[in-house]
Amino acid sequence: MTIGETVTIDRTGLDRLVDVLGEHGYRVIGPQVRDGAIILDELDSGAALPDGWGVRTEPGRYRLYRRDDEAVFSHSAGPGSWKEFLQPPHRKLAQLDADLNSEAVQEIPVPTAFLGVRGCDLAAIAVLGRVLGGVDTAFAARSKELFIIAVNCTEPGGVCFCASMGTGPGVSSGYDLALTERLDDTGHRFLVDAGTDAGTRIIAELVTEPASDAEISAARTDVAAAAGRMGRSMPDVDVREVIRRSRESPHWEDVASRCFACANCTMVCPTCFCTTTEDVTDLTGAHAERWERWASCFELDFSYLHGGSVRQSGESRYRQWLSHKLGTWYDQFGSSGCVGCGRCIAWCPAGIDLTVELARLAELAEAGDDDHR
Ligand code: SF4
Ligand code: SF4
């Protein structure tokens, strides 16, 4: 197989892919069912993949259901994202003993394969790379050891809007292998495209069949059709301009009246990257450790400067989150901070939906302009 060629593997071939990656020294991370959700974790074998599970999502709601087929990748994003493995939620940075001997923790990155990365999440990994790649050496080292098996999405969820963010449902680059799952009367199979030489070397160890032109064309049609079945879309407005004009909008107060400032949205978001450090000691005082953990702009401490927090109200914290994600992120990192995965909508206990909030901000900004005409 060469880069740009398409072959097919069957369901057994997918199991074999997991095994071959393991034989090449990769820790394989992929989707699996746990605690009523599809989460991402280490796969011992392809048998742990979520065959036959689907997901129904809406604002503030996420439910698994049994499908009437054995599709492996027909579920939209769960609560976890690949950032858990690229920037772990909690990690020790250094330790210090009572004699002031200190030691930085040296992490040796494990070669890791991500199996089942959708277009939105591929874009999120690229966003994290732009944000952290040049400044966080541990992140850069983990990213260097990555092997990515992307999946073209043919089954978007109720809160997905990647098509309107230009990040999905298809994948076009940034992967070693890309799969498109097909299930019909002729069987269960996966079209495989290689994006890198590393990808072609792995596929060479599997039993494959050439993909016919008709099969490739049908798969493309399925992915294109998925773009029209997204549960929602980002409003078709100049989002940065709406954010810029909404600084004093009364709508922030309206959102704050519903928002619990629980930080769920930032925890599940695949691009939110903020961390803080904490120092802890044991009870004897003989040993101290410095830990890094994920932080959130919804925490009061997050904007603590000397004397107090500069964002005391829920209103100012939600505004900060949305304004950064959809506005100033472009100025800092050259793209939107949102990839349209919908996680923050499904996992918000108040069902707050950033696409709806943005639409309302746009309406109010427009109405404000009319008042001044
Ligand atoms: S928007 Fe929703 S998820 Fe985010 S902090 Fe508010 S209540 Fe929590
Ligand atoms: S802001 Fe919400 S929809 Fe956008 S990338 Fe983050 S979790 Fe996904």
C-alpha cells in the first residue's frame, strides 16, 4: 500500500490492527463503554471497542443506546478527549525533601496510538499543538510519539456542529491512517487510507483487499451526507465581530443566571488547555511535591491577582470563556478555539449551548446597531 491508496479491512482486521500496533510498541488508546458513556482509554484488544453502541445527545443530556447493527464508530464524542493523554489532568512535576534536595520528574513518553480520532478532534489536537507545542516540552515529547488513526464520521450527534466550523465530518490530513466504516448487506468493513509512511508500514502487516472505485465513492457520499445531519451549527455570522461588539451585552447576565460556574465545559473541551500548579507536603513536613493540574477560567482562583479575583461574577467568567474561545483565540493562535465537537453542550448540567448563546449575542448586537441608526 502507498500513501493515497485505499484498501479495505474487515472487522477482524480492525482487531488485528490493534494487535499490530501493540507489537510495534504502541500503547493503543481507543473508545470503549464504561460507566454509561463511551470513554477513551487503553485498549487491550479490539474486542473492547464499542461494537453496536450509539449515543443520543442534546443540551445537558448524553445517553448510550444499543444500535441494531454492530457499528464500531457510530457514536459521537463522549466526555473524554485526546487531550487527557497529551496534557494529563494531573501530573507530578517535581519533589523536594527536608534537606532541600529537589528532583524534577523526568517523563519518558510512551509511543501512543490514538484509534478513532474524528475530524473535530483531529482539529483539536492541531489546536493544542499550536498552543502548547512550542512552550510545553512534555506535551511536545508526547505528541512526537503519536500514531493517529482517524475516522471519517458518518454518524454525527445531536450536539455536533463540526461542519459549520470547517473541521469535519471528513478528515483530510494530520493522520497516519484514516478509516471509513461501512456496514450493509455485503458486510462490515473499513476503508483505510494511509497518510504517512508509518501508516503504510502498519497496514502492510494486515490482510487487506483493494477498495473498488464504487466503494470509495459510496464512502465519500456517506461522509458528505453526514455534514447535512449535524444537530446544530454555529450561526453564519462574523463570530469574532459579534464577540467584539458584545463586551457590554446584557446577555452575559442572562447566561450567568443559568450557569453554575461548574467548569464542566472547560474540562470536557478538547482545546481548553489551562493548568495551574499546586505544592503539597506530607504530614511530617519532610517531603513536598509540585503537581500540575487542569484549571478552568470558571474557577474564582483562576483570575486571582494580588488582593482578589478580577473576575468575581459568573457573568464575567462565562464572557471570558466564550470571548477567548470564539474571539481572541484567533489573535493568539490563528484559529478558533472551538472545533464544534459539542461536548460542552451535552455535558453542561444547565444545558447551555454556545451556538444558541452566540446567536442571541448576534441578534442583540444587530438590534443595538438598529437603535443607533
Ligand atoms: S456553561 Fe454549563 S458547564 Fe460551563 S460552567 Fe456554566 S453550567 Fe458549568
Ligand atoms: S467549545 Fe464546546 S463545542 Fe467547541 S471545542 Fe470546546 S467543547 Fe467542543
